[in-house]
Amino acid sequence: MNAKITVVGPSIKIGGFTCEKLGKLAAKTIDLTPYAGQHVRVWLDQDGSYSLDPRSNHYWQIAEFDVPEIGIVESDSGEVGEAGEPVMIREVLPLELIDVEFTVWPLPA
């Protein structure tokens, strides 16, 4: 059985499951906003927690995927600056995970 991963806004939710070695593991939601533009791997650790830290030892890899960049849109504010140039407004768009392709591995028994 593979981990059930669902997208919830800028986060992923990993469904809960039971592992013979670690017991019952609760569902976990992970905000991916700090990982925008990065290749991410999600691991299960010996203590039953989830980790995205590539430098640690882990018990089991759950999934990997590319998190898209956060978009920025510039628009004219309708105002004019001191030198006569238009004053632009920068808007940061929320992280979109809709088109992300997840590679998900079978869960540990």
C-alpha cells in the first residue's frame, strides 16, 4: 500500500496508517511554502515523525516531488512616481500544488 497524499492549499496531507515496527501513525499536514522551487523528499523517521531534511538518517522514504516556484504578479497602481514613472504593485501569489506529480513509495509493513 502506498501513502495517501492529498493537496490542501499550499500543503500536503499524508494519511495515517499502521506500521508494524512503529505502530499507528497519525495523519500529518506539511506546509510546503518554505520549499517553493525545491525538489523535496518526505521521510518517515524512527520516532514516527515526518522529515524533509535531506541531511538526516531516516527510516523510510514516503514520497518525492518538485515544489513549484511561488508566482509574483506586477500591476500598475494607477499612481505616478516623482520621475513620472508608473508605480507598480507586486503581489505574491499563493503556492499552487495542483499540477505537482508525486512519486509515492509503498509504506513500511
